[in-house]
Amino acid sequence: MEESNENLCVGIDLGTSRSSISASNGERYVIDSYVGWPVDMVARKLVKKQVLVGREALDNRPMLELRRPLERGIIKEGSQKDEEAVQEILRHLIALVGLKQKSKNRPKVRAVIGVPAEAFRVSKQRLRGVMEGIADSVMLVSEPFAVAYGMEALLHALVIDIGAGTADFCVMQGRYPTEEDQRTLPNAGDSIDDQLSKVVAERYPDAQFTIHMIRAWKEKWSYVGQPQGRVMITTPVKGKATELDITDELRVACESILPPLTETMLDLLSKVTPDYQENVRNNVILAGGTSLIAGLPEAVQKYLGELGGGRATIVKDPVFAGSDGGLAIARDASPSDWEKLSLV
Amino acid sequence: MARVEQTKLQVLRGAVQDNFDILHGIKTRPTTETPRPLRHWLWGLLLIAGMVYLGTPASMVSIGKASAPSAPAPVVASVRAASEPDVMVSRPQPLNREIFPLSLKRIVIDPGHGGVQTGAVAESGLTEKEVTLDVALRLRRLLTDAPFEVLLTRDSDKTLALEKRVEFANSNSADLFISIHVNWMEPRTIRGPETFFVGPTDDPLTMKLVSMENRDSKHSFVDLRHALDKIYIDARRNESRTLAKTIQGQLYGFLKQGNAALENRGVKTAPFAVLMGTQMPAILVEVSCLSNSEEVKLLTKGEYREKIALALLDGIRSYANNINGLQRKGT
């Protein structure tokens, strides 16, 4: 509601694999959720930085103590280093939208951060703690709720936000979603990576690859249903670059998330008042990086057909849908709301 | 359009309130509080009454407050002493709870593990320490309207030694101690809650569980043996059994609804360190099994964790009503 040079509203989608930020000054960025510290003096001299964040960290990983500090969409438990890494990611995001931490005329930062739908209270508490010194006021909302708010899909809608760490579900019924309206599944992008890694290793026992290569293959060629063509990748086999066909393995891995996804969808749909179940079935919205798997909306829609028909659509901008929604919430919240949620 | 704006306003209000509740719910309490002399006096009285009832020589009873004319417990004890031969009772006898002026005023909830001690970890990565704290925070919120005070041994993700938990409950003169845990059992088909109160065990599964949960205890074997010997004549053991039965009954009854495969693993005795050191009726409840994939699926739902907290609430209420009812009957 209140917008001035004194305040900067930001929406942040803190993701296990990628994090995005949308700010009220019009800036929008997405980064890889990686942080790395040079392992020794030589590495520090080469990278010329104390800490590297995002793609830069990933690209220089042999010289770094690399962290992917978010797990299942929240800060990994029990590690101070991971907490520091999340802080670095958040600082980096805030700096990207043009804010310097120690600037004299720094506006007050009002941040809305998306967290998994069923994040534990203790995880939310930790995240608030990490935000101290980075933002002035913080509101934590569930990721699918942020997407729904941004799209104004507040009534009779089911939002499924499929990221790397979690798939989050939220039924919107014209009110702030309760625990009964939301679900979080660990079957998301990372579980596809694990599965793909396993099936490729089974078929090609001598093939050499890393989890980063697996992720890159998935991001480029992932699909469910019928393939558009053969998926051929090049990777070392006993040290020799070799072309391998992973078409079937990729489908098996990507389709592994479908049973839990549809089961959870049915579970939530069955809890909607019968009068409105059809409305909700006709308004299933897919968001998040993993929703970009080719053929996924069609597969979900096919399943909805078995339940009596429905429509699944993918948001226009899956990468920024969460942070844009967060920004919309941040803008609409009143100054007194922000006062209540102040970190100071 | 106006309707959309109105709905937005409404959901936004909900989001702010939810955040505010989180902030409010995690407000830290002081770790130690001023001891309440009256409560110490009551517990002292209880102990003295127990000793007299079990046939402790009168010379021992005379030390302390037993001579106070208004104290009800020695009166009951003296009736018993007069009607039976003046000999030491060779075996501990069950204590009649109606002789104690007990009432429930302060409960300590102990979310198991925390910090670097993750406890059991499910294949999905869900940790015991997360679940126990979440359930405990929910239980504290649900108990807000109850007529007794609720204290948590930890209300954030911090490492806390078993001895510190015991010390916290004792120094705060708690009337009840409830330690919340989540099981890990082989075979992984096992699922269902179980509740423990202090005592020996020869069940190999329980022994394994005890050694896991006691791993962080700094007690020596001799300390534990002494404590175990002591509890046979400890009045609080009977109360712990009653509390365990009540909680287990409510927990199983509540959770089996819509979850037919759930097994009632019952009430058991085991020498858990937190149960042996505490000076009040104390139980350790394993609310679910992280080794069972179906249970893990349920535990990731806030709805199910709320259900567990509600079941514990009902168990505590039922036990409290029983105690307070007895107290009313006695007055």
C-alpha cells in the first residue's frame, strides 16, 4: 500500500536450487542457490573474493568449499555454515536489486519470503533470524500461496509449486490457507536427479558423471509421456567421451514424481466442499522450475480427466511467479502490518 | 473487482496474523524461575507421607514438617501406623493417590533431541528433533487456555543435554514431565505410538531404543542403577503409570481414526535418563515412527502433527481432571 523512496518492497522465492527476487524498483533476478568460500589462500588469490554466490560459485567449485544450503526449501539443520550461506544468498539478492547494506540513505526493506507450504515453525524462526540485518521487516508465506496471490487466483484454485527440494500444494478458497489446505512433498526436482543418476548408472555402469551434469541434462531435456526425439548426451566412459542414449531413463526419472503428485492432488481435492470441487479441478495452476518438464501439464490434466475432468495450466513465468507474488503481498500489506513484523 | 480486492485484504490479514502467531508462539521463556516454596512444601509432604505409608520408622518422619498440625498427610499415615504392627514393610506397597493433596499446576514439555542431536532421521530427511519441537510448540499453544502453566525445555533448535532437561523440570518444580520423541524401529513396517514410564525392561527393542535415547547422558551405569533401585519405592512411579496409560489411550484412540493400520504399542517401562532424574510423574512418549514411510508421509503434514498435539492435550486434560476430581473429593 505504502510505496516511497523510504521503503523498498521485495518478494523472494528462496529455492533449494534457484532463488529469485522481485523488487518494487522494477529489478528482478534469479540466481543458483550456491555459496562457496575459497578453500585456501591460493584459491582466494585466484577468485579474488572472500565469498562467491550463485553461478559464479558453481563455476569455480573446484576451488571452493561449496554449499547448497537449502534443503527441502529450508535452511539445512544443525549447521552454522549453512546458515551463513543462506545469509550470503539473501545479502546477494538484496544487493542485486540495488541495495547496499551500509549505505546512509538505505531505504527500509520489507521482504516477503516464500517457504514450503508445511515448513516447520522452527524453520521459519531460523529464517527470520537469518534475515536480521538484511531486511527491516519480514513476512513468511507459503510458496504456492505467494503464487496464488500474485495471480489473484484466490478462490477455487489449486496451486502446485514444484521446485527442486519440494512440491508444494495449496488450495485457495477465498481465505488465508490453513494447514488442511496445504501439503508439501519431498518428491520434486532433486528426487528426479537422484532417480536419473541411479537409472543411468544402472544402464551404463562405466559412465562417469556428477550430480551437476545430471541436473544439466534434466533441465535441458526433461519430459513425461511421449519423447520428442532421442535424448543423447556425451559423458566420459572410462575416461573416453562417449555418446549415450538416456531417453528412457529420463522418462522413468521424470515420471517418478507423478504418482505422489496425483495422489496428493486427489487428497486435497477430496477435502474441498463438493459444490466447488469441479471449479478447483478446472483451475489447477503449476508453478516452479520443475513444472517446466515437457508434457507435465498434459499429464496432470489427463489425471484430472479420470476424476471427472479439469484443466491444468502452467504460470507464464514459473521462475518468477513466487517472487512476483511475494512482491504483490509486500506492496499490499499496510505500514501497520509491517510494523508488527519488524525485525528490530 | 471489488470482490477480488476484498478477498485479497482478507487473505493478507490472515498472512499477517499467521506470521504474528509464529512470532508470538516462539516467545522465549526464562530457563529458570524463582522456586515456589509452597510447591516444595507440597512435594516434601508427599515424600514424607509416602515414607510413612511405606512403614518408615517414625523417628525419620519427625524430621521436617511432619509435626505441622495442619498437614493432612501425616494424619492419614498415623491412622495406618496405629492399625498395623509397628514393623518395617519389607516390600514396597502401592500408594493410594487419594491421600495426596496433588493438583496439576505446572507442566514441563520436553521436545526430544535438538541442535546437533538430530535424533532419528527419515529417508526423506525429516528429523526427529524437528517433529518433536513442532509438536511441543503446538501443544503449548493448545494448552494456553488450560488452568496450568506450561514450560518447554527448549523452544528452538538448540542442543540440550539430558541432564539439563531433568534439571530444568526439577528446578521449576514441575508437576508433570512429558518428553516427546519419535521412534525408529526395525522392521520398518512397525508403526504406532508407545509410552514409557520409568522402570526396568528386558525387551530387546526397548533396550535398543533406551541406549539410543540415553546416548547423550553423562550418567555412569552405577548412577543409573542407583536411580533405578530408588524408583521401586518412589510414589511418583504409580502416577507416572497412570499418566502413561491416559496419554497412550488418547494418543492411540485419536490417531487410529482414519489410520486403521496403526498399532497400539502400549505402555511400557524403561530406564530412560530423563525419566529417572525427574522428581515428578514423568513419561516419555514416542508419538510415531520415522522408520515407517507411511508415518513419515503423515508427519510431513501439519494437520497430522496438530492431531498428535491434540491427542496429547486430551490425555493431559483427562489426567488433570482425574487428579483435580480426586482433590475435590478429598476436600
